Amino acid sequence: MTQLALVIDLNVCVGCHACVTNCKQWNTSGAAGALVDCNPYEQDPNGTFFNRVQTFEVGEFPQTETVHFPKSCLHCEDPACVPVCPTGASYKRKEDGIVLVDYDKCIGCKYCSWACPYGVREFDEQRKVMTKCTLCVDRIYDESLPEERRKPSCVLACPPGARLFGDVHDPDSEVSVAIRERGGYTLMPEANTKPANHYLPRRKTTVTVRSDELYRSDNPHKIDGAPFDKNLPPTTEELN
Amino acid sequence: MRPAFSVLFLTTLIGAGQGLFITLFFVELLAGSSLSAGFFVGGSFLALVLLGLGGISSVFHLGHPERAWRAMTMWRTSWLAREGIALPAFIAAVFAYGVAHWLNLGYTLVIGVVGVVLAIVLFVCTGMIYGAIKVLKEWAHPLTIVNFIVLGCASGTTLAAAYASFAAPELTITLAQAAFALTVLGVVTRVSSLWRNATLRPTSTLQTAIGIRHPRIVQKSQGSMGGSYNTREFFHGKSASFVRGILVMLVLGVFVLPLALVMVLPLLAFIVQYLGLLAERWYFFAEAQHPQNLYYQGKS
Ligand code: SF4
Ligand code: SF4
Ligand code: SF4
């Protein structure tokens, strides 16, 4: 069974909000109608977004890390939002695991947003229906697009490539390998919703260099310009 | 959570209506022969008014009330859908009960039993709408359902006493005693849940919310400047002293004043208790700490 999902690399995300704007642009131009903006040019501008980037500071100065944290629907495998919906407007697709809202059925009761632990559903104040990330279901299967463009807007927009997209049930997919090999984790595992989206942790990139590697025996230190040190082992040239 | 006024009115009005109907049924069961049919017709009418007003106020909670009929479709999984079926069914039973008394059709006790069962089913559905949301630990507990039942019955019985003081004065004192007992029971069940919620420890933390194990994490931005649905829907947005004020109104309005008044002025007791229940329901929402708030702790 397929479960499409995003894998977001927090080590790579620079907090540029390109995914936010491209998500908004794509989804506001779609057949489902515009995503509302309230007071866009006034005080307290706000509106509906399917994806937000938040920023957290971890640690105490000077030992701090700035973590940019993109947040959208996690397309949970056991979504808390779906069974509570009284109309069936919220549903999870069997074929690819995407959780969607049918805007024509939604009565705008907001009950699903109460049940979701992550606060990723946003009620659209203009259309009066619940909205959320669609995993760009209207892009990823669009055969009029070239194959390499059949990806979510946010993934295509991300300049450093922090967002990966694929089937987390296929053990050989790019996303499964990334989760496996780079410590992928889910948010609030205690909520038991089994999020399909995963996050890759921040990590320090370090390389261990031994001293004999600094003065490689086959690359004479004289040529490197390093001062001659008679305590070092002899170079290959000197030996010959 | 932000208290939704339509829901405050819905749950308190139908709760009192259900309690009133259950009381009417027991009055008929235990003392029916001594009363005129008019008492039950009037009582059913009163219950229908409350249920109707509750139903109307629930519509204001919906973004698309014209599609409300769809809310009955997913009764297999959703307690909200089950409530959407149980409420009209109960209204129909109360209507049938009133009509049967009015036209002297008989079988009133049979219809009454059906009505009482539906009233309890409706209480359970209403309570489970909140009780079934696992991420809201304050709500996800059997006490939530118990409180909906006990407080609904208490206010309904108080109203029955008030009604009897005009329609059947000889019953007033007995009903007032029953209302007193139910309100005392309400003190026990609601104070238990207040205590439980005040001492609950949240399961989720900022650490599990973003998956970073460090004791000191400070939010620097929320991804929006002027707020969002997330900052509106899940915070009550009132100061701590305001919330404490509501708690005082809850204790005085639902318990202390009605207990003092119900024996002498049952109508005033009901009015005070109803207003107190609005405060109680407000507090019920404000008490619930949604884990999504972990993502909305600060901006700079
Ligand atoms: S993240 Fe929330 S809205 Fe998305 S599938 Fe999971 S529970 Fe539903
Ligand atoms: S707001 Fe819409 S999608 Fe959400 S539970 Fe209500 S009807 Fe279902
Ligand atoms: S997958 Fe599409 S809808 Fe979802 S966050 Fe990315 S751009 Fe937005």
C-alpha cells in the first residue's frame, strides 16, 4: 500500500518561507478557489495557509541553535481528524494515504481541527469550510506536467532541498532511505496518529582527521608547504 | 479552547430539556394518576422549546448550515453525527409524548420510556463529542459524560420544580428536593473533574512537538504576523483573573445559589442555575489545553 508523505530535513531548512509562498500560490490558484487573506495590507494581516514555517531557538546563548520548523498536515496513517468528521468530508484516500477535505461536503463544524493534535487544519473564513494541505494532489498526478515537475509545490520551491517527497511504505524510496539512514522521526508520537510525514534532525557535520592524515605519507609535506618536521614518518619519496 | 457560544447555548439548553423530560416521565410513573394531562402537555411543550432553541443555536456554529443534514451520515464513527441523529429523534419522542397526553391517546408511559432512553443516548452522544477527543485530556474522561448527565438532570429538575410551582403546586417541594439532591451530586462530579483537570500533567511537550530533546526551547516565530486560525480557535484569549471570575460564577451559579434558592424560589433557582451553567460550559472549554498550543507560545 502506498503512503505518500513529505520528509523535512531540519538540518537543511534555512527558514526562507519559499515553501509557504509557493504552497499559497499554488493552492490559491486552483479549482477549489482562493485561500482567503484577511487584512492583507492592514494591521494584523492573516489568512489561510496550508504550510507555515516557525522558528525556535534551542539552548542558551552562546550555545544556541536556530531551528526553522516547517509545519503542515502530516497525512497521519491513523488520522485523528477523519473518524470524528460527521459528514465524511474529511477522508483518507486508500490508494495513496493522502488525507483530504471535500469542500463541497464540509459543514464547517471545525470538529476535525479539535481532534488533530498538530494544529495544521485551518478554517477558511471566507469559504466557511475546513482546509489543509492536500499534498498537492492536483499536481502530483497531473500528466500534463513533465514527470520531474509532478511534485508538491513546496518541494519544488525549496531552495536548499530540505523537503523530500515520496512513498514512505516503499522501503527503497528516497524518503524511506532518508528516514532510515538520517534518523527520521515523527512529531508527538504519544498522540498515536502515526504521522506519515517525518522530520530529519539537526546534526553537526564533523569529520574525524587523524594527525597522520594531515601529513599524508604519499603527499610530501614539503610540497604542501608545511614546515619540515623530523619527527614525522618519512615520505614515500624520502624512502625511495 | 475558545468557548464557542453557540455550543454553550446548545449543550445547556438541550441538557435542561432532557432533564425536564426525564423528570416529567418519573412524575407520571410515580404520581401520574393524581395529575391532569395538561401538566404533561405543558411540560413537554417547555422541553420542546428548550430543545428547539438549542437546535437553532447549534446552527450558528456551522459554516454551512444548509448542509447540516450531511452531519448524520457518518454515525458509524463520529459522535457528532450520532448526536445529529439522537437530537431530532429525542425531539420527536418528546413531541409524541406531549401529543399523546393532549389527545389522550394512551401509551404515554411507553412513549415516555422511549423518550427517556433517547434522552440518555443524547446525553452520552453530547458528552462523547468531547470525551472522544483523545488529545484533549481534560475532556477525554468518563467524568465528562457523567457531568453532562448530572448537570443536565439537575437543571431540568430545577426547572420542573419551577414549572410545578405554577402548574401543580403540590409537587413543588418533592421536585425541589430531587433538584437539590441532583445538584449536590453535581457538586461531587463537577468538582472531581475540576480537580482532575487542575492537576493534570500534559502528555505532550514542546520537545515532543518539534522532536528536539533539549530542556530550553524558545519560540521565535509562528509563521504569521497577525495571528491565524490556530491562535484564534484554541485559546480563550482572556486573562487569568477573568477565568477565575468565571470559576466563581460557576460555583455560585450552578451550585451554591440554586441549592439555597430551590426550596423557596424554584424559578429564580432555575434562572440562576442556567446562567451558572453557561459559565460552567465556558469554563469547560477554557480548561481544555490543546496540544497544538505548544506551537503557538511566542513570537518576536
Ligand atoms: S496531521 Fe492532523 S489533520 Fe493531518 S492527518 Fe494528522 S490528524 Fe489529520
Ligand atoms: S469542519 Fe468539515 S471536515 Fe471538519 S469535521 Fe466538520 S464537516 Fe468534517
Ligand atoms: S504539499 Fe502542497 S498543499 Fe501541502 S504544504 Fe506542500 S505545497 Fe502546500
